[in-house]
Amino acid sequence: MLKNKYLNKLLIGLPEPARQFAGLVSITIFVILSFAILNIYWGGGDELIRKMKIEEERIANEKKLNEVISSLPSGIVVFYDGTDHYKLSKEQYEAVCKITKLIPQRAIMAAHFLNYKAYELYTINGNKIDDTFVKWDKDKNKCFAGYTVSGSNVGVNETANVSGEVLSFLSTGIDTRVYFIKNF
């Protein structure tokens, strides 16, 4: 009771700006302490920092690869001699492979010529592709692409996988696409 009396006297005796400032300081301290307590229980700490570093590295790699892609001329790009198309260096070939995600219908139809089962499934299921991939093989220093077709959506319980070495890419200036898959 005595404490309350003196506390009220002290607060009433202070000028209004000082009381407002004291209120602001107390709210600020309360918010900071609240977040500190929450961070102790649910803070990411080392795990969050590790994830952020991985994401920063991924973004830096993607920027580097995009610079390579934007430096390529539009049109067909290859990595082998004996062609009129733009020839990629080994580094460019690897970079283009790592950033390419698209396999257009032209490349898929060309690969079907050697895999009749895949062509048949592709035709009966309405030209639906289940899965595609483009990946760099470190051991062979080559780029491989492929896709999977199935007839599951039309009642045919069959699947065909087509994959092979990527012999050329199509550079649009914005992105790259697989142009030809050697699957023999």
C-alpha cells in the first residue's frame, strides 16, 4: 500500500513527456525480451545460418550459369566439331547442361524414332510426359536427358523410359532447351 502511494505520487509528479518516454522504453524492453525468449525456444540458430549459406551459394551458381547462357548466341549450340552451329567449350557445355530444364516436344519426337514402345504410349496417352530430367554426369563428363511416358491415365499398365546423351541444345537467349537426344 505504501509502495503504491509513493509510486503514484512519483508518476503524477513527472511531466507528461517524461511519462510517455518511460512508457515507450518499458514497451520496447518488453518486446525485446519477448523476442529473446521466443528465439531461445524456436530460433533457428546454426541450422538457419547453414540453410541461408546453401541458398546463397545456389543463387550465386545460378547467376554464374545465367551469365554463360546470356553470352551464347541464339540458335543451335553443340559441343563437337564438324558443324556450322556455335561450338561450346567444355565449361560452357557443362554449364548449359546444368541450367537446362526443358525438353521440347521436338526432341522427344526425335527420340521416339528408336523406341517404338515409348512412341506408342506417348500417342495413346494424349502426348503426356510423366517425368523429364537433364543432368550432368561427372564421371563421363557428358550431359544426359530423358523422360518417362506411361499409359496409366488411359488404362494401360506400361511405362517406357527414354534417355540418352544430349548432342545439342537450343539457345533462345533467355533459356536453353535440349535440341537432340542420342539414345542409341
